[in-house]
Amino acid sequence: MSPDRYDPDPSCGDRFTFGLWTVGNPGADPFGGPVRPRLEPEALLEGLAAAGAYGVNLHDNDLIPFGATAGERDRIVAGFRKALESTGLKVPMATTNLFSHAVFRDGAFSSSDAQVRAFAVRKAMAAMELGVELGAETIVFWGGREGSETDACRDPRDAIRWMRECFDFLTSWVQDQGWSLRFALEAKPNEPRGDIYLATTGHMLHFIETLEHAEMVGVNPEVAHENMPGLSMVHGVAQAMEADKLFHIDLNGQKIGRYDQDLRFGSEDLKGAFFLVRLLEGTGGYPAYSGPRHFDAHAYRTEDVAGVWDFAKGCMRTYKILAHRAKAFDLNSEVQEILRFNRRAEKEVGELLKSYSSAGLEAIQKLDLDPEILADRGHRYERLDQLAMEYLMGLHHE
Ligand code: DIG
Ligand code: MN
Ligand code: MN
């Protein structure tokens, strides 16, 4: 395929990243083993660089086997850093695997066994040291095992308290190291646990405000995880952005009502992906998201290694095409006119509601607001959405 404007180009500011575990996923699932070879990290870096990615993210155990000696760890890291140097890839985010080993079978930071919580905190500190060594600025925490199958196991308030203690311990430790790391908490409603605590981005946003160093902590919303319970990723991300708490993002695709599919970005709910990209790119007027566009997804189990790179390129191309369409949509004069029409009272009346005053109260009371007249008007959203759909369907080539 000849190169075109939708091919990712880090030198033009594209900051697409993938986890080692995404393009390195060998296709195993609960019902079948791997279908393609497990590529070495160095080979994954070469493939990502060739595909046009900006960076790579990793769990500690994506690179360092669980239980490796310090010497083995240093040797592996040295080889990985050489490959980073030769490919030019960055490592914006690192994370800790607090879910694979059996020690976490009943949770990590929410385990009823304080020894397990202490072990998880120690593992997270070691993973952060690795991340800092590789240049990471954001540490994601996904609590895949923080949950329950039977709520006889513990009062959820104990789980919340224990998780808060672990995050407060770790943010204080980071401050002691003099690092400017930021934590990004990733929600998911279930899988692998029957129910996972802090199930959505909304739950996380409240939990963060109860932390000792809340200013260091934001969220890492994932499309599939918000969609699984039937929630809008666009609304969750917008609330995070409005609170200045969108510290990272996991982009992928998901069919409603399924297990966590982690599909290629935009390959399912294309309209939701369009409005999400519109938010992130800031084409509607708010500031854009400035972090990496991270794809936490993997290729279909049907694919071979070549198909994995088709998957990676597809994620980035779809994002760029949608960014281009969102920009054109928000520049469309009819779109702007319909949005202006619906906000026509903003100047005169909206201002009165911005802050309470006795003058404002008097003015509000005096307004001539006839509900029958206010009710008797359409919003032209059918036309507005049709325009969005037509941009999505490739009309309105500028
Ligand atoms: C799953 O969605 C989680 C883990 O892959 C990882 O901890 C995190 C990184 O974005 N997402
Ligand atoms: Mn997922
Ligand atoms: Mn994720």
C-alpha cells in the first residue's frame, strides 16, 4: 500500500504506543493455546518501529520473568535498552503485573492477607524502578484481581481502605525518590474476578479524591472496560478530561455485552470511536489530550505474525482517519450553525447561572420563560448526527 497521510509518523507528532503484551500476544485464549510464535521483545520493538509507532509500554513481567535474579534482570534490561536505542522507540508508560501469579489469586492491594499486599507493594516499587530506568513518566495500575466472587470474603470497605493505603504508600515512596511519576488507575467491571472493585472510570475518579496525594493520580480509561457494562467511553473520558485527570488512555474495540475483547481500535463501535477521537483531538473546542494514544488491544486469534502487524497498522490508521474526519466535521459551517443555534441563550442567560448573586437571582426571577414556547422547538440533532455519519461514511471530502 503506498504511503499516505493516514500512515503514522512520530516525526510529525504522532504518539501512538502499544504494550509489549499486545503485539506480543501469541493468540492463546481460555479455550485454546497459542497460534503464533511468541516474539522476543527486541523483535517486537523492530516491528513497532517499522509500523510507525512512537513508543512501547510494558508490565514488569513482559520483560523480566517473575523471580529472575538481579543479574538476569540487569542483563535483560541492558539488551532491551539497546533495542530501544536502535529503534528510537520511547517508553512513556510502565505497569506492574499484579494479576498473573497465583500469589494474587485473591487480590493484590485488596487482598485480605496483609503479606500479599506488602508483596504487591514491593513488586510495584520494583516495576516503577524499571519504568523510570526506561524513561516512563506514567505508571498504570490495573487491578485485575482486586475483586470478589463471593462478597462473604471481605467487606468492600476493607478492600477500598487497603487499596488506598497501598496507593498512599506508593505515592509517598515516589515522592521520597524525587521522581515526578504520575499514576493512572484503570477500571474494569469484571473479568478475571467475578466483580472488580472500583469498576468504572467514574468510581476511580471519586476514589482518587480520597487519596493522600490525589494530585499525582489520574485515570487510564479503556474503551472495552467502559463498554462492557454498557457505559459511554466518551462520557467517562470527557469527565476525566474536565477534571484534568486523563493521565493515560487504553484504546481498543469492543462489542457490547461480551467478555473483554480488546479488538483493533475502531473495528466495532466506529461512531463511538469517532466521538472519542474528536474529544482527544480537541476539534470541538476544548483543549486536546496531550498524552500518548495507547492501544491496549491484540490481533484476532485467526492471525499469523503478519496479521499482528496488520492489526497494529489498522489501529493507528483508523485513529488518524477519524482525527481527520473529526477536524473536518467541526469546521463544517452547518455543524457550527446548528451548535450555535442550540446555545443561542448562553450569553444572556447562561452567564446569570455562572455564579450566584442577588442581582443574578433578581434577573433570573424576571426572565420571561414560557415553558410552552421553550418546549416548542426542535434541536436539529437528526441533521447534525446525519452530518457526523456522512463524515464517517467518507462523504464531504474536503
Ligand atoms: C488490561 O486492560 C490492562 C493490563 O493490560 C495493563 O495492566 C493495563 C495497561 O494499559 N491494561
Ligand atoms: Mn481490556
Ligand atoms: Mn487496558
